[in-house]
Amino acid sequence: MTVDLQAYPGPLGETVASLPLVDHHVHGALRASVDRPTFESMISEGPKAPSAGTQFDSQIGFAIRRWCAPLLDLDPHASADDYWERRCALGEDEVNRRLLRAAGTANYLIETGYLGDAVLTPAEHAEVAAADAREVVRLETVAEGLLQRVASGRAFVADYPSVLAEATRSAVGTKSIIAYRAGFDVDPGRPSDDDVAAAAERLLRSLGDEIRLDDPVLLRYLLWCGVDRGLPLQLHSGYGDPDLDLHRANPLLLMPWLRQVESTAVPVMLLHNYPYHREAGYLAQMFDNVYFDIGLGLNYAGSQSPQLIAESLEVAPFTKQLYSSDAWGPSELHFLGSLLWRRGMSRIVGMWVRDGDWSRGDAERVLRLVGHQNAERVYRL
């Protein structure tokens, strides 16, 4: 990655620019080109492009036009129409190659459970990005696949642990979207096999063309199976699309469950967290096995992302924080996740170094911890 001191101003600019990031929660880049309304819906958590105006009139839209445009041979702040025209002329393969390689991400931990056919596989993504990639397996996706094959709720209970073990044989972690499907304000205890079998039986009797596992009993069962598997367990928290009740995705609601899980020492990875990133930092301080990131929020905050970074560095130990882009689809999101994190860290931590609050050596050590070393340790890379 070329060091750009304009992009990363301050005393730490060169160090920040050269960090080999581990993106510990991310999805693949787009496999094929899409039309402009679809693209605009993909650079927002909203379900579609805005009816008034354009999604380019937002923090993330301005960030794309400022930072991605030069990589596509345009001037900074090129118009949205010029950007789109140039993007279409280059084609998705070339856009992916340029933006993914400019991100400077050394290792992608790719969660494959969401619309996997529309994006590159981990191996394909790694090849285009000239990086490494490992897989993170979504618990609900494995369960929904199994429910299509079993004949009874009892069979589901009996088979799921071994099916999960096979699905994660080469994976580095698991993930749950219980925040989307039920919220965190559910019974924290491990459900009985009888209750799980009954819930699975009810779902099997109502199966249609599409399986959506949203029964709280089943979701809790999957969560505890994830704990039993022993790999780092990722949990979506906070900001997300309208399928989510945001107030039920506050990670503080997990405290009763975290008290039960802490003794297992299984790492619990709180993802995204905005606007609850301070709450996530508190939990990372309180529980020895809790870690967090501010991915997703960085892209959508754009030029305001340094504020999120500063707030994320308030109370949590620096050994408990990780870098994530949570990019899915357009490779602009993979690139901007990296750039905005580097840019914000350079500005915020560089200010503390200039003010004499932090030594340069400590600052550089924290940059390495959050940028890649914590992920390498927790995921045993």
C-alpha cells in the first residue's frame, strides 16, 4: 500500500498507512455489476435508494467521491454521475482489484452466511485483494440448511452440533444474528433439549419455500452450541437494516448471558455496536472474554468517523479492540473501512502524541494491537 501522508496526516501517518490490517468481520466483494439504484441501496443500511435525491448525498457518498474517485482515475470530489459512469466503464472486476488492493488489508475473516451467491467466496476475494482470507460461519445459516434435511425436531437437536462442527472445520469463528431475529432481551439460559425439539418441530410443520429461523428458543440453542464449539463467537450489535429493532440490539442487554458465558473463556466478539459503541467498550472492560469493534459505523459516519474512534478508545483495554469494515458487496466499503479507520486513528492518536498524553512508542503499539495483533491472537491466526 502506498503511503499517502495527505490521507494520514500527523506524526503517526507512516506507521498507520503501512499497518497490515486484519479485517476481523467482513463479507465478500460484489461478484457482478449492479445497476445504480441497487448500488445506492448497498451503500446504506436502508432497503433501497432514497426516493428524494441520491445516496451519494450522505457522509458515505461524499467519502466515496473523495477517496475512491482518485483510484478510478477521477479527481477527488468527482460528481456522483461522473463517478458512476467511470465505475461502469471499468467494470466490477477492475474496480474490485483497484479498491481491494489499495485497502492494505492483509487478512479478511469473511462471514459467508449472507447472500453468498452475490459476492466473492473467501478464496476468490483473497485472490483479487492479494491478501489472505479465512471463513466465519453463521450459526443460523447452518441450522436453516439442516432444517431442510431432517424429519423431526429431535433429529435437529441430535444432529446440529456435529453438523456445525463439520461446517466450521476450517473456520476461525462463528457468528449469530440473534439481535436481528429476536433481540438480546431473551432468556439467557441454555434451553432444554425438549424445548428445542418442540420449537424445531413447530418450525418444520410450517416450512415454506424459505426458512427463516426466528424462534427465540432455537436462536438461544444455536448461541449455546456456538459457545460449545469453542471458536470466537461474533454477535451483531447495534446499527443495522430495518429488520432490526435497534433498542433490542443494545449489547448491555447481553449482561445476564455474558455472566454465564465468561467462565467458558470463549471469546465473544461484539460487532459494529454504533450507537452503542461506548456500551460495548464498557462490556469489554467488565468481562474478560468480551471484545468489540466499531466496523460499519465508520463507513456511514464518513468524515465524522474520528469521533467514533475517539469514543471507542475511552474505557476499554486496548487489547480488547479490533478493526473491522463489515463491508458487503461494493468494494468501496472494503477500501473506505480501512482508509477511514487509518485516517481516524492517525488523527486522534496522533493528537494525543503531539499533546504529550501518549508516548509515540505506546501509540504505535496500540495501533498494531487494534489493527492486527489482537485479531491474530484471538482467532489464532
